[in-house]
Amino acid sequence: MRQSAGGRQRTEDYERASLSTWATLAVDTKGRERHEDPDPLRTAFQQDRDRIIRTLAFRRLADKTRAFVAAGDRLAVDRDRVRLQHVLEVSQVARTLARALRLNEDLVEAVALGAEVGYPPFGDAGEEALAVFTDEPFRQHEQSVRVVEVLERGGRGLNLTWEVREGILHHPWSMPPPATPEGQAVRVAGAVVGATADLAAAIASGLVDPGRTPPHVRRGLGEGESAQVAALVADVVDTSMDQPEVRLSPAREEILAGLRAWLDTEVLGRGSPRARQDRAVHCLRSLVVHQLEHPDALPAPARAHDPTVVRVLDEVSGMTDARAVTTFERLFLPGPPTAP
């Protein structure tokens, strides 16, 4: 046991000696909501990463579509990036940034892997579908925090450190920036991977001709997903080196924002993608309404005192794409005729 405790101590000493002035040291964590004795081998952020990876919510990301929703269209599901792949790509880019900027890679990885465990089925269409049932919009980052704080481990939550939970909550661009540079690295990586992956998927699926992409994107980022990611990552490193904030340069941030806006209006909001999103919205809203009308059919709740609508949204948002589709078919589509 003494040797293992020394292992954690050596990692903490290495962080103190080698990381940037701005990096978040594991030994300086603001801690957990419930006290735990330190792990003999792993730092607090390494523990958080391991806990997230082992959750049911994380495993379910392997069957949740990220974009170009594919309700009832298995070919599209097979073709498109699933959310798990997106999360792993964001983690990889964020760790590249952390290594270059001498930030805490364990904290970066924990935030990146946990940032989207609360995403409902069918990507952004899932958020749109569930928003009508709450006074405030249904936000996946808030649900992700709920998953790790409340829903996992039979209602006890994972008891993660403050830095990981704060990074998860603040990773979208709609939120104020995370407090730690590691959380900021995940936030920037998510924007970089999301926009470039959506453009690559649109081109691969035939929705966009490569020559139709905005000229300022081709001039500013280059051609092809790998080149675009490399250009943006290099820009973040150049802009953020020896600085307290991890960010893109204003010029590259403007290019990325323009690409995101162009994708939203010219690709995701037209034709086949929009039609599939509408089907996904109908599917999920139908499931929520059915479960609100039949609350006794909900699984035995770990948090029975929560309002019914909260329990229903927890159940539906936790479904995979496939489970949502098969449940919808079982409840609402006619079965084969029975023999007389």
C-alpha cells in the first residue's frame, strides 16, 4: 500500500514540477461534495475519468447519433458519426492542446468524456423534442451534470470533483467559459471537432459539393477535415501559449463561427436532414407523452420523489437511438395481422 500511495504522490509531484503556471493541479482540487479518502494510486482527476468511462450513460453514446438524425433510417446511422466517436475525437484534440500548453491532461480527459453523457437520442433534435415539456429549455449539458451528480450509481451519482462538474456544465458555447484552462481546452476542441466533422459528413453523404463550401473557410482553414483541424489546433496553441485562457485567435474564431452558421442554414436546416430531425422529434415527443400518461410503466425509480415529468425525461433522454425507435414502433405502429 505504501508503494501505491507513493505512485499517486509521484504523479502529483510531476504535475507540480512540469505543468504550466495556469494548469489545474490535482492536489489543488476544490474537492467533492462528499468526502472520500484519496486513492492510493490515482489522482482525483484520474479517478473521475475512470468513473465516467464505466457508466451506463457513457456506454450508450455508442448508439446515439450526433448529427444528420437517422430516425428509422439505419443506413444513415451506420454512415454518420455516433456521439461516442465525437466524444473521443474531442478528447483527443483537447489532450493535444493540453500537452502543447502543459495543462492537466487527466482533467481535460475527464471533462471531455463526461461532457455529453446527458445527450438525448438523435442529437440536437433530441433537445428540441424534450424542450416543450419543461419550463426552461432542455439542455444536454445540464442533463450531463444531472447524470454524473444524481442518476448514476442508483441515484447516488459519481461524486466527481468540482473542476470536472464545472467543466461539463460550461463546455457549450452558449455558456460562460469554464473556470479552468482545461475546461476551456475541451470547449474549444468541441467547437473545432463539431464544425469540421459536420462539414466532412455533409460532403461524404453528398449533401454538399466540396466546391460549395464557403471560400473564406477554404482560404482560412484549408481543404479536408484533417487539414482544417490541424490549422485550428495550431492556432489555439499559438494564441494560448503562456496565457491564462485557452482560445482561438479572433480571425480563426470568426471563420469557425461562419462555418457553423453556414452549416446550420445551408445543410442541417434543409431537405433530408431536416425531415429526419422532424421524425426524430415526433418519435421522442410521442414517447414522453405516452410515459406521462402511463407513469406506472416507468422503471423502478432510484429517485421516487422526483416529479413524474423529470423521471420521464430522465428515462427518454437516456435511451439510445435504437431503443427509442423500437419502443416507438412497439407502442404506436400496427403489428402484423393475426391469423383468423
